Amino acid sequence: MGAGKWAQVDDSPLEGRHVVILPDNDEVGRKHAEQVAQSLYGRAASVRIVHLPDLPPKGDVSDWLNAGHTISELLELVSQTPEWQPPRPPSLAEILDAIRNFIRQYVVLTDEQADAVTLWVAHTWVIDATDVTPYLRVNSATKRSGKTRLAEVITCLANNPRPTTCISTAALFRLAHKYLGHMTLIVDEIEGTLSGKEKSSELTALLNAGWRRGLTVPRVERSSKGEFTVREYETFCPKVLVGLGRLADTVEDRAISIVMQRKRDDEVVRDFFWQEANAEAEPIRQALEMWASNPPTVDQLRSMRPEMPRNISDRAREGWRILVAIADLAGNGWSERARKAMSALEQTREDTALNIRLLAALRDIFAQKQATKLSVQDIAEGLQDLDDPPVPEDFWRWVAVSDWRRFGVWLARTLKPFGVRPKKVRFNGETKQGYELADFTEAFARYLPNPTSPQDPDGTPNPPQPEAEISTTPCDVPFCSVNIFENGTRKTQQIQALSGSCSVVPFVPNYVKSAEISTNLPQDIETCKENASSPLADPVAPNDQSVPLFYMENGTNGTMEQPQQIQGFSRSVSESQNGQRNKNPKLTCQ
């Protein structure tokens, strides 16, 4: 019986027997012996593989006997040979290490990129354990950066790879449906595949749907009997999208981005030969298949709920969940490496939608100008100062002719979906079309990442400041200087031993939108001095929080205009044990 034909043999007569296997002296013979031993292990009473000494290349037992060896020698060799045991299956951590090492032989990647690609390859073998598969988006700034090489290396390792290019919409969903997710689609030159408006929109829609299990593409087809029926095609399967440039934002948002760089002269990788690399990857594929085919593996991964960081988007957490679960299951340092890779790759992700970039730019402009309101012209001037302003092509023509009306129309249309609308705002006695910072509070909170917040010594972020109520508050202020800004000039007044009622208004631009205010600070200071009776304020509780104080030099009913901050004052807000704010806050000095 030749090597490779053992599967056709009825080996039932060997059950319960002591079996000795004498392989030929070549690689094919040794592999055949392992195959026979594997099939008989557990059924035969014992299995031994005896490698005969002094055999010529490709020689067998008859050559050994013809060379003068005897049956007694053979029986002695059999008695000295231990029983065959199947090799210990590698642990999941060892498999992941092998994948990572194999990839880095041929491709230059950062540690975080290598870990992400390794876990992604592993997840293609346990696709039944997840309902979401993150795409692997391989990109680079220019050609010859290793994108195609990485796709070829992944082809050696992934489950049922299907490398392709210029795939059509019909081919994509039919392929995915044929294998019911058990296929890794690798599309090179994706930018060419998505060329053409109509084809691009269809493929983009399919890619958007195909990252989650259960979404289908319905098609009307004619049956063999000539009847028209609706058939639904599954589009769910792991996908590698390789190419230059950016894809649609919705596709990029569903992908883990691997941005390749050209290797330096001192970065050396192996030359890639497909047949050799594929043969070297065979033991890794076998180990992955053995691991994935173990029934508890999929059930365990599906039931896992790994702890995920909250500083990345919901969609990113959803995509990374299966990769982190695999890492947690592997242990041996992979849990930390997976989360480090996730944080590193997701922190480099930028929302390229123009309206989101505009929101971020407006937040920066408000901060740079230290303003609570901006006119349309102020915003245009602030955008001009940016290196890459999020504006339409017509913006520069509008600026050149000072056409603020057209720019204002575009700005209003762009911000309207965020619930932000322009209004008439007073600027130094003149009414202009503009925006107030307070109107952006909700949009900034929902669509922009929080700026770095102060940290406590133990690394815990400080709690957010409470919303201020607009009211006249009692004040007990010891010795403090009050800086009052009038017409751009700072005037410092010293307050000592105050106790009484000061109509100083606590004001936080991000929260307060309108109020009824009537404040005359200089007169209030004199009144407080006259009525002062106690030099000390009540002590402030350790968990009190503070907000800056502003006052209106010319108070009006209904709106706040030109609030002036009082440097050195803060409004203390105490919280009770049940989390309710104290309704009688103290005006204190910082």
C-alpha cells in the first residue's frame, strides 16, 4: 500500500493488536507512518514506529534485511522502541506566537500591528464564535510599502483564503453565501475594485452589511421551472481590504487599520516564495484547525465578555471583542498585548467626515479666542488660520470677496444636523449673525472626544464641574483680590472681611444659555464692606467642586452679553451623600 492511500484501507483487523510500523527512509515514508499511527492510536493495543538504522535513502525493511540484518535484530529494536504517542497539541498562546513570528519574517510591522494581525488571523478560524467580524484594512502612504506582501502572508495562514481583485458585487455576495462565513476574502487593489460611482456605492453597501451576521442581499432569480423567486444571500465573512487611499468612511469605521511603511535599509525580511512559505505555514494551519475544531472552543469564545476600554467607539469595541476574547483565552501576556494594540491602533483613527472636523475646529477656535460667542466672520478667519481647514472648495472664493452670507449659509446647513443654529448676537454694540459657545455643548459632548482632563494623583480623572444655577448667592469671603476687566483694562480691588449678600453671578458658558441678571459689582463690593461682620467663610467640604464666577457690568433681562470673569473667585457646590447638590452654595475665594 503506497503512502497517502491509508485512508482507503480497512484497518479494523488491527484493532486490539500490537502494531509495529516500519517507515521508508524518506520524508514521504515518515509522514505516512505518522498518519497510520494517528489513525490506529486508541484502537490498537499499542503502536510503535521503528526507524531502522543504516537504511539507504528511500530504503525500506527489505533493503535492511538484504544488507545482512536479521529478524532477531528487528525484534530487539521493536522491544527497545517506546509506544507511539500523539504529539502534544500546542497551546493557543504558542499558536499565536507562531503566527506572529511567521508574519514578521516577511513583513515590517510595529508590535501592535503584528499582534492585531495575529489575532485577526486566528479569528478567521473561529468565525462561528462571533456575530461581528472586523475588516482588516491594509493601507499605506505610497506604493512598495508591503501591503500586497502582507496579504500574501495572511493567505498562507487564514481559514479558507480567497485572494482576489476587481471583484464584482454579484461575485462578492455569492462567494460569501457559498461558504456561510467560513471564507477569508482578500481583496487587493481595493481602490480599483471600488472605482465607478454606481459600482462603488453597491460594493460599499455590501461591505457595510457584511461585517455583521444575519444581514442579507435579496435577489430575484428565475428557477428551473421559469418561476421568479426571491433568494437571500449572506454577506458575512472575514475580509482583508488592501489598497491605497481611503475608502468610504462607513467601511473604514468597520475596519482595523494597518498603515504600512516602507522598510528602512536596516530592516531585513526574508524573500517570499509562495510554495515555500505556504509549506512552512502548514503546521500553523493544522494547529489552528485542531484548536478551532474542538467544540468547547467556539462555545467558550461566544460566551466570553472581555473587559473593553471605554475610550474607543462602540463599533470599535464590537469589532475588537472577538480578538480580545481570543487573547484572554490564550493568556501568557496576550491579554495585555491585545488591549495595547487596540488602544494604539484606535487612537490613531480620525473621523474624516467634514462636519465632525468642522465641529472640532470650532471648539479649537472658541478656545483659542477665549470667546463665548463668535460671528460668522470670526469663524471664517479662525478657519483660515488652520493648516487643513474643514471647508468646501468655494470657501476660499467666499473669503476673497468677503462673501460672509454664502459662507454663513453653508455653515448653518452643516451645523443644523447637530442641533446648532445661528442667531443674532451682540458684539460691542453691533448685532451680527453668529453662534454662542453654549449652543455647542451637546454636539461637542456627543461627537468629539473629550480633551485630556486633569488627573488626580492616583490617575483617576477629576469629576466634571456641576452646572451652575443663575442666582444671587450669599458670600462669606476672607481676604481676596478681585480683578475686574472694564474696556480691556484690569482693575484690582481688595476685599477684606466680607460677610453679607453679594449679587455676584456664577456663570459657566458651556452650561448657561440665558438668565435674568442685574448686577452692579462695584456697588455690591462697597455694600459688602459696610455690612461685613465676620472675617471668615464657612469651611468648604473636601468634596466640594468649584466653577469660575462672572458678572455683568450692564445686566439685561433674558440674555448674557459680555460676561466678565472675576479672577480669584469660585462658586463652591457641595454634594450630599445621595448625590444631590446643595441648593445654598457658598461664594468662596480661590
